[in-house]
Amino acid sequence: TDNSIFSRQLQNDRDVSDLKEKLRCAEDEIKFLRLEKVSVEKEVNATKIELDALIRNYDELQEEYDAIEASSSENSEAEIKLQVLTTEHIATSAQLNAVCSDLAGTKARAQAAKEALEEEHKREIDKLHFDMSVLKTRAGKVVDLDEASPVDDDEDDAAVMKARVEER
């Protein structure tokens, strides 16, 4: 049984040696894992810092995008208003052109009517001048004849002729 004790002792020593080796390996692995943990924590921290920066950049870009979108919307509304105003301007211009054309026609007719009236007035004035000349000639003969004698047709004709000559 000595042998068995010795054998057990030897087995126990081997087991202890194996366990010590396993313990040393486990401690090495723990050290490695601790270093790995620190490295991963640093990487996570760097990634978190980068993520925070990216989130800030995203927020800034989102604000810029919203501003651009609002501006585009305003520009679109302005373009629509401009199109409406352009259409109204074209319609108004067409109406003004039509009114100008109507006014030109009215002006031309009024000018023609005015010229016709002026010509008629001129003829009336000429006729009145002629009549006045005849009357002056007749009046002069009546004054020359101290007597108020009736004026015969021959004298009328002479007065009319004289007035026509004066008229020219």
C-alpha cells in the first residue's frame, strides 16, 4: 500500500503540476483578456467619440437640408407666383394693345370727323364772307343812291360778281 500511497502522491504531484500550469495559463489568458479589454474599451471610446461627432454632423446636415428644403419650397412658390404674374402680364399687355388699337381707330375716326367739320365750317365761313361782301356791296349802292330805291336783279348780279372777285 506504500506503493499505492506513493503512486497517489505522484499522481497528486502531477495533478498539482498540471493545475499550476493551467493556473499559469489561465493567469496569462486573464492578463491577455485584460489587455484586450482595455484595448477594446479604448476602441469603443474612440468609436463613441466618432459616433458623437457623426451624430452632430448629421444634425447639422439635417438642419442645412431642412433650410435648403424650405428655401426650395419658397423658390418653388415664388416660381409659381412668377408664372402667374407673367401670365397676368401677358393678358394685361394683350388687353392694353387691344385698347390702344381701339383708341387709334377712335382717334382716326374723330380726326376725320373733326377735319370734315373744320372743312364744313370753313365753307360756311367762306359763304358768310361772300354773303357779307354782297351785303357790303349792296349797302354801298344803297348809300350812294340817296334815295332808298329798290335794288333790281341786275344790281344784285353786279354785287354778287364783285363779291366773288373780292373773294378770290
